[in-house]
Amino acid sequence: MKKAIVLNNLKHSFNNKIVLNNINLSVDEGEIFGLLGPSGAGKTTLINIITGQLRCSDGSSKVFEHDSYNLSADDYKEIGVMMDNFGLYERLNCYDNLKFYQMVDGNDSKNIDEILIKVGLYGAKKTNVSNLSKGMKNRLAFARAIIRKPKILFLDEPTSGLDPTTIEAIHKMILEEKKKGTTIFLTTHNMYEAEKLCDNIALLNEGNIVEYGKTKEICRRYNHQKKFKIHLNNGEDIELNINEESAELIKEYIINNKLETIHSTEPNLETIFMELTGKEFDK
């Protein structure tokens, strides 16, 4: 599998304060990679470095084998970026915002209406950005990021502060991009979002990656209790160790139609973050 992003011993500091420390990471082409961490963990700084907006203090960052800080104009045509209020012109309407970026890329504007329909903004195509809701601005920012049909898409907290309906719409669009083969680098502090969308995730805390892997594998790795939690039809809650004796008891509950729900005790990502850092996952 080819690598879309490769980071080696990457470090960055602001005013002698280390914000990213020895980041080693690779992202395969076509995967959705999630970088999870609380506000201030260094997520946005890392995106700025990978996309060449900021030079790292030490180490290296490459996108499609090209050094991030020396990306060419052609390289940038293959990169889409969605960040908070990034690249939206308040005095222009939705259509003209997208048309402007098409002109910058030297492309025609034939597919703008198609993109606006895709993100649910066709009815607001003549509405100025200043008059859009936060959710509508996020949809437009997503449209701006994908209109050039990028090979790699950077999404920095794409659903932060949005209502559930808009979140689901953006999730659907992200998964549609993956189906096209687009590599997606997603930062979020939404654990549900990461579990739903990402092939692999990394937990970032104070500039350090403290865990990496597939969500379910990480949760199993930290399943110290190894128990079943059972709720019976009579309202009784029971915890059972995972063993042969418990299996027989569960079988009996099922045969006698006593079992209502059964769950393993695998921790979620937020619980794991607390175990690794001793801190709550502050949003």
C-alpha cells in the first residue's frame, strides 16, 4: 500500500514551548485517518505543517513523497483543506466563493451547481456567506475543499459545534469521498465520529502520540475487566467473567427468554485516554 503521508521524528515549538514531540506516523492512500485530542493538543498545528503552511522545527513531513514545505502548485491542486472559517469570503455568495477557487485552479465552473446540490446548498447559492448559519458555512467549506477533486483531504474538526442532522450529512459526504479513493486526514475530539469513520486513529496529548491503531483493537487492548454486562427481563443487572461457566449461564438465559441485553466491558476511547494521561478528554 502506498503512503499518502509520512512523518518522521517531527517536532515543533512555539517560543521554546514544544507543541509536537517526535511524531512518527504514516497514512495509507485511500484511508480515513483520525487524529484525536483535546483542544490545544497540537492537532491543527500538525495539519498546518503537513500542508506546508508551517515549517516544522525538526524532523520531516511528506505528502505523496514530496516534502511538505516544498509542495508545488500542482501538488496543491491535489490537496483539499477544510479548517474553521478557512478560505470563505463573507461578502461573496456560495456560488461565487466556489467559482473563485475554480478560477484560481484554472478550472471551469461547470460542476459548481453539482457540488452545491451535493452539500445541500443549491437553494442558498446566491446567499452571501455572512448570512449563512454555522452548519451551512461548514458545508460550504467542505464543498470548497472537494471541488478540485483532491487526492488527499484534510478536515480539521469538521463537525465541531454542529447539530446532529448536519453532522450526519457531513459524515455521509466524508464516506462518499473515501469511496472515490480519497485519502482523508481528520482531526476531531468526537469519539463517536472517530469510531464511525476512521480506519486508524492516533491519540494526541500535549504534542505526543500516546496510542495508535484501529479503534476496536485499541479498545480490546485496554479491556482489563474482561466481563459481560447482562440485563435481564426482570430488571436485574449481572456482571459475569468471560469463561465457560458464564457461557452456559448465558445460554440458559437465552433459552428461557430471560436475556434482554448483553455487552462486553470494553472501554471507549475516552476512558482509554484517561487511563493513558490521567486526564479527562476535555472538549
